Amino acid sequence: MNCNYTYPTGYQIMKVFWTKEFIKGEEPPNLSEDPEYSQRLQYLGDKQQNCTIRLSHVTLKDSHKYYFRFITNYFEGRYIGDPGVTLNVTDLQVESPERVTEGDSVRLTCKSSCTLTDRATFIWYRNSQPLTERRDRNNELLLQSVRREDAGRYSCAVHGHNHISPAVQLNVMYPPKSVSVLIKGSGEIVSGDSVTLICSSDSNPPAEISWFKGGMFVGSGRIYSISKISSDDSGEYKCRSRNKHGEKYSDAVTLNVMYPPRNVSVSIIQSGQIWAGDSVTLICSSDSNPPAEISWFKGGTFVGSGRIYSISKISSDDSGEYKCRSRNKHGEKYSDAVTLNVMYPHRSVSVSISPSGEIVSGDSVTLICSSDSNPPAEISWFKGGTFVGSGRIYSISKISSDDSGEYMCRSINEHGEKYSDAVTLNVMYPPRNVSVLINGSGEIVSGDSVTLICSSDSNPPALNFSWFKENESSAVGSGQSFSALQSGRFYCQAHNQHGSQRSDAVTVT
């Protein structure tokens, strides 16, 4: 600021300085001693008539009225230049739309209220970095087909001047881009874990986030959390990022939830009854992740592996309870048991006698029919072809000789019948119905004899016979026949190992 002053002749200048608005009645402050000015204010004048100063790095805050002040060697010789000089500082300003949409064209203008020379050139800055080395005499910056990378704080300057305008923010609006999903946590996801999905999206303004599982909406917000995850939560997830300029979906991420076996069951691939010789297939169904290893058990004994267990030409030995075990690294589970009931026709029909050994009249005897068939058979008993009873056991209490004979059992079910071989009941009993037969007239002629024959019914047949004359205690003969030489009443007695019996007496005359 150029300045000249005069003072009365005979006065001596003691001090000169510049000041700004001050309070009347108080000594004005010396700007050279003010920290805000001391480094920027340079006095170019002298203590005679020149009072010019230079103020560097001027800002809007420097807009004030300034005064020159000098002090002479006389007390009353203190003077201040009035009305002073007014400094109006006009800042450079960037004019720009506050928001633009990606793809639009935008024009930024560097404005100043100062009169600039025709040779003035402008420099543009983005985020404090010069946009180009060229210096344009046009005070406008044209951005054609603006991109999101063009967003930033723009400022301008006039070449040759150190001052840069205040920065203005250029806000570029654009639809969502670079949409992706991050699964928080690494490694396997096991049923019961807590899982968090995070949607990352680049957009302006910030987008609204929606979550989809297999195309179905499941939630909103940048973070989607699942506490105590289950297999039902397995599937493909994606997020949608949407603002007023557009929308975009992320690629799908897969949640593969691991869990131990469950819903383990066995199905029999065979309709109706199972017959010996059929082929039967058992299938183990199991829900698990990862897929389980399958083992098969019959009555607790391991019999095979794999989801399918096949038996070709099944036999009765294969009948029993079967179950499968499903096992993976997260646990194991057994199915309920299924029963294979193998049907087969009659075989090995036989009769056993209890007790064994000799059967004596009066004993109790039990016949037992053993039959191997499925379904179990109905048992019938026959003696010499005549039906005598039913049931697996046929009992005779106090057996008699009338019960002697050949017995067999018949095993019958819906698939056929079979007879056992015959067994013989041979009932032993002591002599009975003992009688004497007279061979001839029964009269003894002088010099002759009469033959008596002893007959009896016994089992085993009697082998010992004794002959007695009535009223005599001693036997008079033995053998099945006896020759009587004299008259009298005679009888015989038959013996076997089970007893003896005497006949009635007969008369010989």
C-alpha cells in the first residue's frame, strides 16, 4: 500500500508504524508487533515522507481499514492518518454444482471480483494436486462424462499468485459397483455355529442392502447374522446394493452347514413275504453333511458296509433284526431295527418219545413233534392212519397195550404239509387172559395121558409156564404143554419179566 506523509518543520520523527481499527483514547497497536502480521508486514518507507508497506499472503481476514501512525519528539506531536486506507480482499472462488451423476458433463468456474489482466492464466487443483501442467486462460474447467474418480476437492489459482482458492467438494453420484459378500470366519461351518455375512458395496450415495437366499428375501443391512445355524440355512446367499441411480447383485456365496447324521432309517426292497431263495436288498437312508459312512449290523454283529446291503438266495439263517449305523466326523446315529422274517416250507419233521427206553403198561408217555418251517405249522397226530390229536406234544397217561402202534405227526401250514416218519409204541405188559386148553376129551383111559396147553396174552410173550394141581402147593410140571397122567383139577401160571397170572382150573377125569 503506497503512502506519503508530511510533518511540521522542526519536529523530529521518533517512531513510525501501521495500525488498524483502534479504540479512541487508547494507544493504537503496532501491527509489526502483532503475531498475525509481524511475518507478513514489510515497511518499505522511511522516517521522512515515504510510509509505503507491503502485506504478503493476504487473506479475507486481512480486509480492514489501516492507518499510518508517527510519533515526533514532542509530546503533542503524535499523528495518525485519517481516514486511513481500506483494504478489500477478494478471494478466488470455485463455482461448481454440489452433486453430479456419473456420466454427466460438469463445468467448474474460477471466479474473482478483482479485475484481472487479459493475460491472467489459471491453474486447477484436485485434492491439492495440480490437474495439469498447462496454464489455461479460460477460468472454466470442463469435465466431460464425469467419473467417480473425478470426485474430490477442487481449487484454483491465478498463475503468478501464491494464493489458492478455498476448495469446493465435487460429489459424483454413481450406482453400486464392486458388490461382494464376505463370510466372517474361516473353515467349516458346523450346525450350531454363529455365522456373519458382510456385504461390501461401492456407491454414492450409500446403498441400501438387501439379502437373498436362493432368490428369497431374508434380511436387510450391510451385515446379515445367523445365530445357531442349522442345515436349513445351507444354500446360496447374495446381497443386493441399491440406490437411486441403480442396483447390483453380488455373486452368490454358498453356506455349506456340516451336521451329524439324523433321520437314519432302513427300508426293505421286497414286497410281501420273503421266501428262502429270494434276493433281498436293505437300503440305509441318512441325512448328514458330509455324507456318512454306513455300517450294517445283525443282532449287534457287524455284517457289511455301504448304503445298500444285499442278500442273494436268502435262507432262514438270515432271519433276524438288522440296523444300520450312519457315522461322520461330527457324530453317529443308528436306525431302528427292521426284521427279516424268511419264510420256508416244511423240513425235518420228526417225532421223539419221552421218556426213552422200554414202555410198560401204566407209564405216562409223551410224543413230541419237531418241525422246522416258517410260518410255524399246525401239528396233527395219527395212529395207524387215524387222527388221534393236535398240537406239538401228544401225551398218553397210563398207557396200555391198546396204545401200541405206529404214530406219526403231520406238519401243515399255508405253504404245504409234511409227515414225519412213523415211530412205534411197543407197550410191555404182564401175562393176562391165561387159560388151559384140553387136547382131547379130557378123560384118561387106563395107560394113557391127557395133554393140557397153557395160553396167555403178554408182551413180551411168556416164556415160563408152571402147572399146578389144585390144593397142592408144589408145581407138577412146566412148559407151555403138560401131560396129565391122573385125574384132577389142573391150572397153569404164565410168567414174563413184568409179572405172572394163573389160569382157571380145568378138570381131567
